[in-house]
Amino acid sequence: MNVFYNNEQLLKLISSIHELTGIFINIHELSGKDIRIRNAHTAFCRTINDLPEGHIRCVNCDAEASEICKEIKTAYHYRCHAGLCETLIPILENGEVISYLGFGQLLDESPLEEQWAHTKSALGWYPGDIEDLKDKFFKIRRYSQPKTMALTEILKVMASYVQSSNAIASTKYTDLQRLEMYLSQHYAEKLSLQSLTKALNFGTTKLSALSKTLSGGHTLTWLIASHRVQAAQKLLLSTDKPVSEIASIVGYEDYNYFTKVFKNIVGTTPSNFRKTGTTSAPQD
């Protein structure tokens, strides 16, 4: 299954959770692989992952956990191959798991020496300084079960949100639909050929071709402008906000430029359009 990730939107969300809790949230593919929109490893995990053997063990552990989570279709709490507490929360689309939210690299509140003994017994393969690794292990954050469960509940809500908002969605949508959905959600942002190719994982040639198809032969710049103008039309008719404020809301800081773009697409100025009291589709 191919899945679309809106990395910019997801990064904002997981950064907000980290700001509140101090816990890093990861986004995992269906295979269990971290999509790595933010690098967040404890010193202990980084030391393990830097070794080929350790990296393979981490990948296999994530893959096994994701298979279990996919099967049970609810939050899965477990100890990783190196003894750390981890949690996966499935993201569902039409009842099927398409991705995961994950958090971990934590210890619980049981005695540290007992947790270390469990980890040490699983690290017979480790060729490095075990005392240095123990020191890094003892610096890992401890998280109580009530806090783990509370964060899990919050992330269940977040999982529903990222799917319903198309921040994560399976590519059952066509490329044209994905472009249309993205522009409908992000038209007010600073958009460019480069930012869109990165967000949608399209090549520039493909994006230009899709833009022409979606716009009836126009450019990407025109397509973005048409979304902004359509949003402005709705605001002009449904609110009393000044035209300059509406221009800013839909993505134009320059009022005069907004008026020029609006007139080119609609055929009249924003002020005159407001007076007519009727909607109008963008013109060719």
C-alpha cells in the first residue's frame, strides 16, 4: 500500500506534542519503518542504531511490533529488543491500518537495576563498552503507566485527526485528487513548485502536467491563485471583513496584487464582486 504523508503538517503536530510532554512522537509506515520527519534518538538508542547489527535488530523489532499492531488494530505497548518501553497507535482508514503513531525510548517506574538486567541479558551481541552503554541507559527518561496511558489516549485522537484531515492517507486517491486536496487545504500558505514537489513527492514535470490538467491548461501559479480567489469570493459574500484583510487571509500580503489577480480570474474587482451579491467561478 502506498501512503501519502503531509510531512509539514505532521511535523507541526508532533512538535506540539513534544512541547507539551517532552516525548518525541514518530510516524511509522505500515512496515514499521520510521518516516524520519524528525530525528529523535536517545544517546542509548543512537549508540545501538549506529552499529549494523543494532540497526538490523531495531528494524526487525519495529517490523514485528507493527505486524502485531496491525492485527489487533489498537494501541500496542511492548518492550523493544533492547528493553525500552515502546507504544504504537494504529492510524485507520475505512477500518484498515495504513500507518502508525509511535512513542517510546522510555523506561517504566520499576527498579532501574532490574530493567538494566533485562536489557543487558539481551545485549550479548553488543561489541562496545557495556559500562558506557549502561550509563546511557540510566539516563533514559522514566515514564509512569498512568502517563503512558494518558498519552496513548491523546494520540488515538491525533491518529483519527491526521487521517480525517488527509495528513496521512492511502493513495487510493489519484494524483489529481491529491493535488486538489493539498491546494484546498494549503492555498493560503507560501506555495511554490519546490514546496509542492516535496510535500506531494511529485517530480516537477509531473506536477506541471497535473496542474495543467486540473486547471484546464493553465499553470501551477494560476491554479494556486484560483483556489485563493475562490476562497476570497466566499469571504467577500459571507463576511464584512475589509478586502485587505481577506487578501491576507487567503495568502496575499500585497492588497494591490491581490486585486489584480482577482480581476484577472473573475473579471471584476473584489469590491465590485461583493456588490453583485452572486458567486462566480474563476474565468479562463
